[in-house]
Amino acid sequence: MNELDSFFAAPTESEFVAIGLSLRVAIFSIVIGLPLAVLVGWMLGRLRFIGKPLLDAIVHLPVALPPVVVGYVLLLLFGVRGPIGGMLHDWLGIRLVFTTNAVILATIVMTFPLLVRASRLALDSVDPRLEDAARTLGAKPLDRFLSVTLPLMAPGICAGAVTAFAAGLGEFGAVITFAANIPGETQTIPLAIYTAMQSPGGDIVAARLSIVAFVLALLGLVFAEYLGRLAKRRA
């Protein structure tokens, strides 16, 4: 069988597992991280409080740090001997490190700044006069947020979520440092590509997975662009 035939051969079970795990991790990271990101984005965009610049810096720190450093910090905090991971392990019997949950946590941390940034930009596009009008009509703060602010923010938030989803599919440094590279457990698409490139004759597998990652990321970014334009029209 030549290389072309090998490329178009049926993907192996390990490839399907890596793709499925990547999609599951990216979805869970958005579902879990998005509500908190919207709250933090609203706080940074609408409230004035002591320590606001520090909170802003901490939220966006994973973007400035090398992903491997972020993964190492997570390992120190959530390892079985870390201050948080130790309590979870000793009190509840929960071990995060080197598990699928560790992959999800690392992906949440790396994509969280994108979600906060998208939420804040979406909030900036909302005309405060609409909120003021709702307040004069007797709407409470929570009612104003749910009925006026959040619907206007929704397209921008969705665009940011899709972008973060695409970024989560490609996360490598923090995942391999905090969750390791365990086939079937923590091996996502980028880690499977890395493993294939280190294996004899693994170039075909690496090429197939790279194309899958490229297509998924491209579809996500195109959809995010569409949602971003929708947000501008609504604004």
C-alpha cells in the first residue's frame, strides 16, 4: 500500500477517540466557563471596584504566559500534593491530575480570557440608554440584564464562544503538562498528532488529524465571523 492509499485508509480507533475527546473537552470547557466569563465581563465592563485592574490582569494572564507555564501552575495547585488538589483528594477522593477532567480544566483556563473578552466587547456594544429606559419602567437589575442586556450581548458572546471552542480544540501546552498524554484518557487531537510525529511511519496519521483539526477550526472561525457580523447589525 502506497502513501496515498494509506492516507485515505479508514482512520484507526485511536484517531476517532482523540477526535471525540477533543470535541467533548472543547464543548464542556465552553459550557462550564461561559457563564462565569459573562459575569466577569459584566463586572469589568459595568462596575467600579478596588482591584479591578488586578482582576483584569489575572483573567488575561493565561494569554500572556506560555501555555506550559499555565499547565505547570495548574499541576502545582491541583496535583495530589497541591493546596487545592490535595484537599480534593484527601477529603473527597477526587483526583484531577492526569485525567480527562484535567484536560477540561486546562482548556477552560486557556479559553477563559477569550470568553471574557468577547463578553466585554459585546457589553460595550449595548447602548446604556436602553438599560436606563428599562429602569425607568420599573425593571429590576436582574430583569434588565436578562431582558435587555443579555439578548443584545448574545451574538457577540456566541461569536466569542465559537472562537474559544476552536482554540480549545488546539490547546496543547497546558494540557500535556497538567494532564499528560494518555491515549483514550487525555490524548486530544494535538497530542495525538505529536505522538504520531514521534512514531515511525506516523506521518500519515499526523496528516489526517491535522486536516481534521484544520477543518474544525476553519468552520468554527467562519461561524464566529458570521455571528460577529450579526452582532454588529443588531447593535
